Amino acid sequence: MKPIFLVFCFSLLTTPLFAQLFGDLGSNRVATSSFQFLKIGIGAREAAMAETGVSVSADANTLFWNPAHIAWLPTASTSFSYNRWYADIYQTALATVFQWEEIGSFGFSFNYLSTDPMERRTTFQPFGTGEKFNYYDLAAGVTYARQMTQQFTFGLTGKLIREQLAEVSYTAYTLDLGMTYLMDDNRGTRLAIALMNFGGRYKPEGTVTPPDGDPVSRFQDYQAPSNFRIGMSTMIYQDDIHQILGAAQLNHPNDGAENYAIGAEYGFMDLLFLRSGLKLNVEEQSIPSFGLGFRRELLSFDIRFDYAATHISPLGLAHRLSLSMSLPQGDLR
């Protein structure tokens, strides 16, 4: 299976032919979607591996990458993620998954991004008017997935998305669709496809009154930032002590150029993990991401703690933390 994985990676790395066809069109789609917080990857493990999460996940955070994956989780799982973003912006996420025998797997997810109250400023009062306003984004999802055969799973998520900026609010409804195929090769090789944030066009609601103009209550409609992902992951090497997992992924967003990602994870005795990844055709993220993880059994629960550092130019480093808890379940790679 290793040659197949290398061929898959090579196909992603040699797709400038497709970039020539779609690259310019993609760059012209910048700023054509709303709810940009949905593009921030959730889960320290996935972020450290360059966000190759469509085919890689071992806990409830898979809800944010590919809903079909929860059908592979044999026991209930809960994950909490924290992301210290830029400019005093903070993101928290919660995901939980459980299985209902003979019916399927269910999941609930919550993604929240916010800042502290901000000073309202105008052209004539650049240091503030004395008033403050709030800003936040949230997305809440309900997921169902089922193992259709011994090797194929399908998953669907329905999401409510809301954004609040001062007096203006924005509400939308989207779907996530995912499929995963587990190859019978003793390496846990997975082929995965997911369409995230698929939905219609929505308009903000509310009224804004500029300091030197008339109230504005009519706004342009936008779509959510949908993204078609296709990826593959496989255990490149494994013995009783060492494991090396590799992953590759193609992303086709509706508001940007196609891009690619490759990631790897080294595991020591399935307890300590080192991770890194690289995004291709993403100019502002040309520096590899990295991270580490720790896993152990505590009070009859399988506990995972993960950290990731990612760099976005020119903003600098962003730090993510994830804590996952599930019933003992063995190796889920």
C-alpha cells in the first residue's frame, strides 16, 4: 500500500496542470463568501498535520472534518478544543459522538469564535465614542453516520451558523457530506471525500447608521465558504514501538484557488506523538505546521492531549490545544 500512497501524494504535488486551469479563477473568488471563521481548522492533531483531517481522525473532532468518520469510532468520544487566534480573537469548540446499536452513530458539535467588546470608532472620533460593540460567530451541528458495509461509511451534518457584529446579524443553514472507504490492506489505509458547508445564499439583517449618512438595512447576499476535500491516509511504518502515519489531501474551496496538504505523525508506543505538515499553493501558510500529542488511560478513559502551532504570514504563530476523552478503544488510526 505504500506505493499507492506515494502515487497519491505525487498526483497532488503534480497538479499544477489543474492549477493552470483553476488557479486564476480561484484567486478571483477571494472575499466572495461569508462566515470566514468556518475556514479555521479545529483540532490540534489535524492542524499540526496541515489540516489533512478529511482522512485522519481518532476522536470526536472528526465532526469538523468528515462526518463519515464517526461511524468508525467504536465508543463514545468527547473533544474540547481551544485556539488562541490573532488580534485577541479566541475560538473554542466542543464535539461529542455516541453510537446507537443497529441504528448508527450520532454527533453534536459546537464552534464559537469571539473577541472582547470593542470600542466603537468613527472618522471624527478615531479614539472611540465611549460606546462598545460585540462580535461573535457560532456554528452548531447535528451529525448522523452509518457504516454501510465493512469498508464504507457515509455521514451527514446539518448546521446552524450565526454571526453577530454590533447591530447586524447573519444566519445560515448548511450541510456537510462525507464518505470514507477503508481498504483491506492491514495498514488502515483510508480514502475519504467530504463536502463541507454546502448551502444557499443568505443576507445579513439589521440596520447600520453611519455617522455622516442615512441608515443602511439592505445588504448583499453571500454563501458560506464551502470546501470539497479528497484525501488519503495510511500507516507507512508500524512495529511494536514506532508508528509513522502519512496523509495527503486536495482542497477545492468555493472562494479561493485549489490547494494541497501533506502531513505526517510519528508515534512512540502509541503514547507520545510528533506531527508536522505542509500546505502547498497557500502563499500565506508556506511554513510547515508542527505539534505534539500525549495519550494515556486514566480512570478507565482514553485521554488524548494535543498541541499544534501554525504560522500565517504576516500574522505569526497561532496555538491550538485539544483534549479528547473516550472509553478505551485501542488504536484508531
